[in-house]
Amino acid sequence: MTKFYSLLMIILILVSCKSDSFIDLENQQNQETNFNFGNSAQRNFHGLVLATNGTPISGAAVSIGSTTVQTNAKGLFVIKNADVKENFAYVKTTKAGFVNGSRTIVPTNGSNRINIMMIPATTTSTIASGTTATVSLPNGTKVKFDGSFKDANGNAYTGNVNVAMFHLKPSDQYLNELMPGSLLANNTAGNARVLETFGMLHVQLTGAAGQNLQIANNHTAEMTVAIDATQASTAPATIPLWSFNETTGIWQEEGSATKVGNAYVGNVSHFSWWNCDAQFPQCILNVHIQNSTAQPLSNVNVKIFRQNQSSSSATTDGNGNASGIVPAGESLTMKIYDACNNVIMTNNIGPFANNSNNTLPAITISQSLSNTITITGTLKDCSGNNVTNGVANLSYTASTNYFSNFSTQVTNGSFSFNVLSCSSSQQLTFVGADFTNLQTTGDINFTATSPTTNLGNLTVCTAATEFITSQTDTQPVKYFLAPINAGGSSQTPVPNPTFAFSVSSQSATGGFYLNSQNPIGVGTFTSNFTLESSGGVINANGNNLTLQVSNYGAVGQYIDFTINGTYTNSTGSHTLSVTGHVIRDN
């Protein structure tokens, strides 16, 4: 079974097993489910919306209940105090040119992270009404239409029909971000179920004028969904079909499909998303992951394995908590991974009783298993005030996973992350967002070092294209804005120039000057550089300071650097934290 029981995914739905209450779904079938939605509540959300190529989608409408916001240039959004249910929140995203995206979760009392990947609505084929036609994808997935269509008002449609098709494989790396809702479903008996998908298909029908179309009343289309090679030996002969209800955010059982060769074939009467899934009774599992000092760990990668089955990845939220649906009555294996995908802990868990709600004892990741790094800082708006409606986002720079990032809402400008690293230093990219003023910091590349990296005051201001922040001990953070001069020289003798890299700025709080005799480019340096400010000259030689240049762009592009450590002068020993995001001038 591939990419199914996604334990610990904060983007997956929790099913409460404590109530026998029923609620009307108000969907096409007017079915009821024994899912316990709970009472009305207000919760906070933030998240990231990307396209299938990993680029951020700006200007996408994100809706939770009656509240709608738009994503910024980095694809980030934030919604505070949204009206939801205690055990159910349905998040929807829309933008012209893309298939509607969505996610259903059980919201926590904290800030809930939402990841959504939107699919381009690209026409696969154009067919004509009144004629039988088959639209196929390269992997054998196809739909056979009988030629009868209707418009949104139920009137018969005549003319060309644009068919956009997307097949989502269970083995897709981004299954959970691409699929609508979650794997929470309602079967024909009204029982809430967790699904094992054997493939999903989205079909969108539009007319010559771009109007939405559907299959005509009392007509069907024959749908053939290719079975993933990893599931060929375990795919059942017949399987229930499930349609996604975009109003409720829940899959509804509707018919069945038969295995023919390496595909499932079934007839459907309407289109959006269809899912070929086995259904199972379920229970809830809750976990909390922390470090040796009981600090919660975010962005911890966790996998749950059934016996002789594969699994999907998941990450903990900013509070170190994660919950999800797992199969009842089975022995399971839980594995925890560091940032480099190394297994650092393995536990056998279960079996758990059907319809139970289970919480494991806190899981402690010791420093001997993986490094813990705390990353802190403060977001400032263009006027120097703390950002009150913003998000701080971190991502692993070298990761091949588009969603290998983690974020948190800021509290009066402040943010703090406790993350796992596979070494004592970790390459990360930071983006801060101010949603009141619709501005960001831009990408800031830096190296996080254990145990704590303080990014200081970060200006969230599109007009401030470059900045430097500097803090000594617990004194107020000094920050320097444009004009900033930065660059280098490849003076002889090469490859060891006598002067390689410098940054200088002057502000009302004084001047900042960095001179390095180290070779130009990305690197880590513990000597041969000096700092000068109102506090005097600080020479790295003889002190415990590290200059980390994580990005050294071409002229007109960014240089990103940090300086961290301690130094001694006539007043004693001091700590220093500097962050620079400056444009290279020469």
C-alpha cells in the first residue's frame, strides 16, 4: 500500500471516535456520516501554495468558511480566527488557470500549517458533442464519453468540449499536497472511513466559451484508471469508487470499478475528482516529539509502516505535535528521520482498538541521535515596528522536496523554531512575510549552527532590498539599510587575494564595516576578517567568530552572510550575531 496511511500529517484529517452523533453532509447524495465535527471554534491558519513545478502561486484565493485572503508573491498566506469546527476545517484555494485545491484537517489550538499544490488546468484533448470519443493519457488512463453534455443550467450543450485530465498516482511524492481534502470518506452506510487509494482522476469539462460542462442527465462516461505498478499484485478484483464533494470536503462512496488488466474500469455520472479506494475502520494516534530539554521539535520527518507495506512521509508542526488516522487492529512500525533522511529512531507501535483515540508518551530525540538547532528572530515592518500579522518560513536549501520547509506565525514580531539537523550546521533559506502591508524579506540564505542561531531583526519591506542586522550580547539590535556597498576584488596574487570581500554601511546608529581577506565566494571562515563599528575594531584572529557566506551572487545579485560567536575586548567577553542580505556592487 503506497502513500496512504499518512500518520502524523498535519494536513490529514482526524476522525473523532468519542461521539455517536450524526451530521447531515448536505451533498449530492444527502448522506449522513458518524464523523464528529465538534462544536464551532475559531482557529488560526497559515500555509504555502505551490504549482506542480514547485513555483509559488501568488494571488490565489484561500478560503476558510466565510474568510478569504490571497497568497503573496511567495505563495504564503495567513488567516486568523477563522470560523471552523473543533474537529474539522476545510481550506480551499482557487485561481484562474488551475484546478481548485483543498485540504481538510482537524485544527489545533495553535497555528495550523497548510500545504497545497495546485494543478494547471491544461486541456488534454478537444472533442465534439454528439459523437462518442475517448480521451487518453500516456499511462493508459482514459475516459470514454458518449457525446451528451449539459451546461451549468442543465441545458443540453452542442459544440466542442475541452477535456482537461490529471491522473494522480498513489506513489506520487506530493500525493497529500495534490489530492483534494484528505483521505477521510463517508461510505454508503454512513460510516466515516479512512481510504487506501489505488489512483485518483480529475476531469474538467469546459465549452467553447470557457463555460463549465457536465455529463448530461441519465448518461455516464466509462472511466479507466491505470493501477500503479507498485500495487499491481495487491489490487482487489473490484473496488469502491469515491467522488470528492467540493462543498463538504469529504469523499463519498458512489459505485464501484472492476479490475481489467492493469486498470480499474467503472462508469460515472459526473466529473471532478474520482478515487479508486479500499476502505478500512480506523483509529486516531497522537504524538509529541521533543528534544532532550523538552523543547518541541518542528519539521521532524516521520513515517508509519504497515507490515510489508510502504508508507508516506509526514512532519510535526511548530508545537512538536502531529495526529492522524492509522489502521486499527494492526501492528505498526514508526520511523523518525533527520533532515538528511537518515533513520534516527524506530519504534513498534499498536495494535490499537477500532474507533479509539490513542496518545503515545512523548518521544524524546536526544542530541546524540540528531542535532537540535533553535532559530530565532524578529520581523520588523518598514517603520521599524514589530510585524503583528506575519509568517516566518524556513526551508532546507538543498532539499529536493518542494515542501521541505516549516513556518510559524509571528507573535508581536518574534519567531522561534526548534528543528532537527543532520549536522552541527544546516543550510537554510528564510522568508518573512508581513500580511498587513503585503511585503516580504525576500529569500535569505544562511547557515544555522547549533545550539542557537539568532537572525536578529529582519526588515519585511519591499523597499528595503538589502539590510544588515547586528546584535551584541542582549543589547538592542542595530540594523543598517541601503545604501550598502558590498563586493570583492580578485587582486593578485590569485588564488589568495590580499583583499577579497567587504561590506560597508552608515546609519543613524553608526557605521558597519566588514573586511575579509578570505577568497571570494561561498565558504566558512574563522580567521582573516575584521569588523568595525561604534564599538571599535573586532579581529576574528584570536577570537571565536565564524563568518559564513552562504550565497555570493554575481554583480547585481545578493550576497548572504552571517557572523556568530564570541569576542573579547577591554570590557570583557561578548557574544555577536550578524545577518547580512546585501546586493553585490562589484
